[in-house]
Amino acid sequence: MNSVTEPRLSFLRSATVVAVGMAIMNVAAYGFTLIGTHRLIPEQFGAITALLGLLLIGNVASLGLQATGARRLATQADDGSLAHAMLQAGRRTAAALTVVCLLATPLLMWLLHIDSIVAVLLLAPTLAGLTLMGSQLGVLQGTQRWTELAAVYTSVGIGRLVLGGGALLIHPSLDSAMIGLALGAAVPAVLGSVLLRGAAGGTPALVKDVLRETAHGTHTLLAFFVIANADVLLARGLLDGQHSGYYAAGVIVAKACLFLPQFVIVIVFPALANSPGDTAKLRRAILAVAGLGVCTVVGTLVLPDLVVKVIGGPEKYGSLGPYTWMFAIAGSAYAVLQMVVYAAIAQQEKRAALVIWAGLIVLAVTAGSLLGTDVVSGMTGVKTLVALTSACALLLSGALAAGLRRQAGRATS
């Protein structure tokens, strides 16, 4: 009895600690977003949402570093050199992304119709801080230091809420929001450096090996986060300013549903890496994520007025009330897709990215043909776009999961 229950109790304790830390992170981060909906006009909020979408896309390097560190440290014995190599790889990646962001500033201003050069320039230091944090999280996750991992996650949300939200309360503008976000992104990186001080022994060859694996994982995660945030960018480009702002507010619901079950992925990923091809574990993880998604959809159906009040108030976003459940479905569908994507990384399946890129092309072409030619517009355009994203995520989840099952079957035959 004890030999069976003890691992389960240990898992539940670990899951609870990480879930609490990530819940604080997400609630605090969404607190910043909600302050933005109340303090900024819809056009400005649409702009900050587009920049947050770019941060989520750029943050795939951080997540790639975290996945690489977690997978390697969960499957290999380490004398400290691998952890040090992970941190070194994080510093190199952060420096490279800073340069790329600065060089891309004029292009991003043009694509997103943002006039503030300060706001777009501040993407660079914000992304650098998040990238450093990713390598630190990978070390903590792979070595199963769950309490310290939860502390870093907590600091992400607190930094964004206190510094980012505080900046908006002091001066509600796009520049203030980005200044606060940049300062907030430094908080977890500093905390992670303190927790992991003393790591040493990583060789240049090991750092290169880590970066090579990180590139593969990052490519897969890049494909996922591009498609998970493509709807915000499509809304910005294909809908008018008012309805793109409505869509951005609805995305608050979708992102809450996407990130709510993230603690499941964090806890399960090292186990999936240790036993690649274990379809039973993956099935249980998908069911857990989907179950949380069903709860959020039911909540939005039962309490649509409360959801609208939370995301910005009926005065600005009352028109979204009858459709918040659609955004909950979209976010939950992408949460399931994210679980399958991480399973593919744990299984070292490199073709998953190509499948997701193909799905993105189909989504963009379909949305462009409907919204870009005024076949649908206004609130109908909002509903059409969110329905397209949901369908795309569910189809991709099924295709990738089927591919992983076939790969596992070939490996055992």
C-alpha cells in the first residue's frame, strides 16, 4: 500500500506547490492585463496585446531552454557542469535575441501600426530577462526543485503586476506599460541567479550541445506559440480598431484557459522525458488538461456577465458577453495542443513543427479570405476568427497525438 500511495502523494505535493506558484504568476499577470483594459482605450489595449503576443512568441527561446534543461537533467546524472552549461546557453541566447529585437524595431512598428519607438524598443530588454529565466527554470525543473521553481514563477507575476500594473496606474500609456514590463521581467532573472549561484564546470562543447538541442525544441515551441498568438495579430490586421480591441479583450479569457493547466505540463514533462513513447501517461495528461478546459467553458457559459466585468466592464466590452465561451473553448483547445507539443519534445519528435506550420498557413489563408475580403466583418468577424482558431488547434492536437502513437508503436515493435 505504502509503495503505491507514496509516489502519488509525492506527485500531489509537487503538483500543488507548482500549481500554487503558477496560479499566483498567472493571476498577477492577468491582473496587469485587466489593469490595461481599464486604464487604456481599446486601440491602445489592442497595441499592448499585440506586443504581449510578440513577447509570447519570442519567449519560445526561454521555453526551449527550459525544456532542454528539464529533459537533460531529468535523464542524465549531473555534477554541476550541465547546469552551468544551461545558464551559459541562456546568457548567449538572451544577448542574441536583444540584438535581433533592436534591429527589427522599424519593421515591427510598421507591421503593428504602433507609432511609439520606445514601446517597441523595450521588447528587447524584456525578452532578454525572460530568456535568462528560462535557462534557470530548466535547471530547477530538471532537478525537481519544485519549491524554488514555484518561487521563480511567482516572481514573474508579481514583477509584472507590481511594476507593470503600477506604471499603468501612474501614467496610463503604451510606453508606461512597456517600461513596467521590462522592469518586471528582470525580477525572476535576478531571483534565479541567486538560487543557482555557484554552478560551474560547463565546457564550451557542452554549451554548444545544449544550444543545438535547444534550437530543435525552440523551433517546435516557436511554431506552437506563433499559431497560438496568430489570432491576435490577424485580428489586428484584418478587423477594424474597435473590433480588434474587442477580440483582444476576449483573448484574456482564451489565454487564461491556455495557461491554467500549465502546471500539469511542468510536472509531467520530466516523466515523459524519462519514458518516451508512454502513451498512457500522455493520455492521462491530456485528459487532465481537457478536464480543466471543460470547467472553464462551463464557467463562462454560466457567468458571462461576470467574465465581461472582469475583462474590462460592460461599458466597453458588453458585446462580448454572449461569446466569451467561444474564447474559453479556443484557449482550452490550445492548452491540449500545448500538452501534445511538449510530449513531442520529450519524445524528440522533430516533425511536429512542420505540422504546426502547415496548420498556421491554413489558418492564415482561411482567415484572410473571409475577414480580409469583407465576407464577414464586425462582431461576426470576431466570432468567425475565434471559431477558426479553435478548430485549427483541435485538428492539430489530433494529428500530432496520432503521430506520437504511431512512433511509439514503431519503437516497441
